[in-house]
Amino acid sequence: MNSALCRYSMRSALLLPLLLFLLLAAGRDVTGEEVDKKPNFVLMMVDDLGIGDIGCYGNDTIRTPNIDKLASEGVKLTQHIAAAPLCTPSRAAFMTGRYALRSGLGSAGRVQVLLFLGGSGGLPPTETTFAKRLQQQGYTTGLVGKWHLGVNCESRGDHCHHPNQHGFSHFYGLPFTLFNDCVPGHGSCVLADLQHALKNLTMLLGVGLVTMVCVRVCGLFEVSLWLLVPLSFLCILATVVWYVPFMLLPTWNCIIMRNQEVIEQPMTVETLPQRLLGEAQIFLKRNVDNPFLLFFSLAHVHTPLFNTPAFAGKSRHGRYGDNLEEMDWIIGKMTETVDSLGLADNTLMYFTSDHGGHLEDANLLIGQTGGWNSIYKGGKAMGGWEGGIRVPGIFRWPGRLAAGRVVDEPTSLMDLYPTLKYLAQDTQPDRQLDGHNLMPLLEGKAVRSEHEFMFHYCGIYLNAVRWHPPGSDSVFKVHFFTPNFSPPGAGGCYDTKVCLCHGEHVTHHNPPLLYDLFRDPSESRPLTPDIEPRYSEILKQTARAVERHKSSLTNEQASDATQSHVNTAASSVQNQMTWNKILWRPWLQPCCGTFPFCGCKEDTTHM
């Protein structure tokens, strides 16, 4: 009896460690599986939203409960900065983690964004987006909504700038943007003064031609055919140059594509919000079991504003307020979809705007159509003034980020690229980046931003620099030049609708204007040597930082050449914003049907 009991005890002593080992091994497998599971990303960017339009950023007259909830459940950034105050360069910087100048998307002249879908400019094929990097890490990547970074280079259908060529395996939406031209009666956003001049020239030539024909027919004077023929040719040419590119802008620019196929031309704007939301939700549902990146690039709240019956007249701020509340509802539906699919704890959701609100944008019928930038000076297309570049920044990730955190440190839209790379465990070498991984700040593991200096561009021109000195709460802003407001003393460039960055349109400051954003966020009280003891040091430190920054732009090609698998850019990249690349070219125009008889409507019966 005793010997049997001893043998049983010995077996138990041997089996217990084995059983414990198996349990621990199984535990490690499960834990390892959870750790190795890559997170999903849902990035939501609004168009032309003012930071003061959102409740959690201080607005108490427009209802944004869904965005406010997103902030209360996650992390809110209060000094989140766009790399440019206009769509095309800001979005290029967001996608690449680099200043737009490195991609050739900084303008030297009047036109600072892509104006024609049939132009040849755009995000160069040699550039690398965060979508391309994540695609290489096994992610399913999708873009729903606005692109505005070009389509074709040399021929219709080469799609060299298209989202599919920049890492997005799925694209549905606007390859261009939402312009006033897309809705009858809203006027034109595209070179309106040039259109007017061409129209007047055409009419003048037409009147001259008719007059000469009448004179010849009536026999009042002898009019040579050698004069009538070239005049007729000039009249026809002027009509073609004016009418074809400009009067048909809704057909050329206002289209919807699914991947590389044009599925609606011109697009029906009234149903666009519902279709974009539906497509984004479908993408999420189709990729529940795979790591994914969705960039939901909303058409709201860029003009022309939507007039959706469910939201019309419901806000206290006219159609702009109605559009904002509809946009907030859309963000709420996206959050609901993520949660209902059981993805919340493994999905980083992000909300922002591409730049600040457009102060000059107004309509005689519906009033103000641009956003409110709170206490911050300036707005869209106003260089380095805070109102044009300070944007909302909200991150929600219940499985990893503590709720209710507020980060007051300088951060950038360009930080998304290195943050996504880090979270996707992408450790491959890269080009020189201007953004930094945000996770230490978001998780509370770091209290200081890695952005000691940030550079603010107006076109290709370095307009301002901010410096966040180590060990100080101050954030100093140095303005080298500022746009001239019209009329003088006003808050924007109302004569031109968009402030320009060169010549007589700006005022250069010597010495530069200097502000401390920590104490004067509205940039209303310039510092002087009498007020600020560090005045000289700030200007010296800023000047040195500018030289280092300029050196990085010049030397990037040489440094990248040592890595054959890394794309070169900056000094080697071709300028994408020249007139030659911006203006409309018929042979580059995306078209459904036979050009120039383009036209089709999306089949929504199965959506």
C-alpha cells in the first residue's frame, strides 16, 4: 500500500512539471499570437475644417458629439500642425512624412494646387507613401474619398500618380477634389480671372469678325479675305481655348473612379456623402480578418457645400453648420462600424483636417462657407499663420491608448508616416523623413515632442519657423514674410480669395516678426528685444536651423544614392507645379466613353 502510494506520488511529481510546461507553452502561444497581431488603421481627414469648428476644441454652437466622444475616448493633440495651408502640398506631406518641397509639390507662382485632372503634375511615382510601406508589410490598403495628387503623366491611362500606384490596393472616390465648378450656380474656382479675360477676347474677336463680314457683304469697304481668314481662325481658336477647358470643367474635373476606371462623369454631388460612407463601411467589413489601412478622405467641408435634406437647416450656422454636423454624423457611423465589428481594441482611429478653414470663402446666397479657426490668426492659404496650419488631431485606440489624454506638444500631420511604420513593425531603411513617431507621446512615455524646429512654407518659400527650446514651455514663431491682407488690416486676402506667396503680395520683415505661441497663441503681440531677453538667441538658433534644413534639401540626393532600394527626391525631383504641368491636356483627361464625349453614371442599385 505504501509502495503504491509512493509510486503514485512519484508519477504525480513527474507529471505536474510536464503539465505545467504544456500550460505555459500554450499560454505563450496565445500571448504571442495576440502580440504579433498587427493593428488596423482608420485615418479620417476632413477638407478645409477650422480647428474652432469642433466642440472639443472650444466650439459651443455647432454639435459635434461623435468627434467629441472620439476625443474623450482617446488622445487629443492641441498643437497639431499641417505642413502646408493648402490641399495638394499638405496631403503630399501627410502621405510621405516629408515636406511637399521634397516631392516637387511646392509652387513658385500663383497656382499652388492642382487645377485640372487632365494635367500632368502630381505625387511623383518615385515617392513613397505610408500606404506603400504598409502594403509591403502585408496590409490591405484602401483610400475612399479625395485624392488631389494627380492621375496621369504622359498618356491617358498611364496612371503614374494614381492612388493604386502609391500603395492603395483599393480606391473609390474623387481623383481630384470638390470644386465649386462641380455644382451649377456656384461659380468657378479655377482661374476665374483668366476665364473672364479669354471670354472677353473671344467675344471681341467674334464681334470684329461679324462686323468685317457685314462690311464686306454690304460693300461699304473692301475687306480682304486674307484678313478674314486669319481672324476667323483666331476667333475659333479663342473659343476652343476658353470654352473647352473651362466651360466643361464639371466633365473634366468632377468625376468618380473605382480603382483606375471612371464610373461617373460628371458626378452627382448630392449623393456623394452617402456613397463615400457606404464604400468605407464595406471596406471595413470585407477586411475584418486581415490587417488593413483605410484612409477615409471626406469631401466635407470644402465648397460647394452639400444640401442634404436630413441635415438642412438643422444647425445654428447655416449651410456650413449643417455640413459640419453631417460630417460629424459620418464620423460617428465609422466609429460605430469599427466597434460593431469587434475591431476597436486593435484599431487606431485618427481624425484631422488637411489645413485650416477658408476665411475668404463666402456666398451671397448662403453667407459664410468657410470654417472658423478659433483664436488663431489667418486661415487657408495664408502661409505660416496658425489659423491655416493648426488642425484637430485625435487618436483613439481603446486597446492601447488611455482615454482623455491631452498632448500640448508640437506635432505634425507628417508624423503619421513614421507612426504607422513603427506600429506595422516596418524596420526597413527609408528616405529622410520630417515626421516623428508619435507613440511615445500618445502613450505618455515621453513628455517632449521630437519636433524642436518646424518649418512653414508658403509655396516653395520658407515663410516661418517655430522653435520649441529644450526645457522650456515656450514655442517661438519667427515670420520672415507674411501675406498682404486686402483691404489692409483685414483678416484675409479677399480680393484674390487665396493669398499668394511672392512679389507684391507679401511683406518681408527685417528683423522677422517674433511671437511666443505659449503666451500669445493668437500671434497678436510681436516680441521685441526689450520684452524678450532671448530675442537675439532665438533669431540665431532659428537661422542655424534654417541652414541645416536647407542643407537637407540640397544633400538628400547624395545621401539617398548610397541605398539603391530607397527612392531619391528633393533636389532631384521635377517641379510638379509649373504651368506646363498644371494646365489641361486633352490626351491626359480620364474619360468614360470615347473622348471628348465622356459621360456615365454609377450603378448604385447593388450598393
